[in-house]
Amino acid sequence: MINYQEEIKHFKPSLDVDNIEEAIAGMNLTDMNDLMMQLVRNAAEANPIPPAQRRAAEDEDAAFDKRANES
């Protein structure tokens, strides 16, 4: 059987955990949302939508919304 009191006496906290926690908290980490937003921005800059095509897409969206609201 495990003697928990004896085990606690031998316990030594790891100093690395505190150091790692501070290092991670101080970092500016990029998450998936940041990556996806950057990809979308890069794609938009590389292939801008012409104004006429943008208006046509907006008109399609408006027509879809109108049909959806009528049902």
C-alpha cells in the first residue's frame, strides 16, 4: 500500500514548470484563426474581386436572403 505521507516528504516541485509557464505566457503565439485570416487576406490581395463581380455577388446574396425570408 502507498504511504502518501511518506511520498509527500519526498516530493520536490519541478522548477522547469514555472519557467515554462512564464515563457509561454510571454510569447505571442499564433493560433489557427490567425493563420486562416492571414491566408484570406493574402488571397484577397493576390486576386482582388473586380467591382462588377462583387456587385453581382452582393445582388445574388440579397436575392437569396429575400427568398429565405419569404419562406
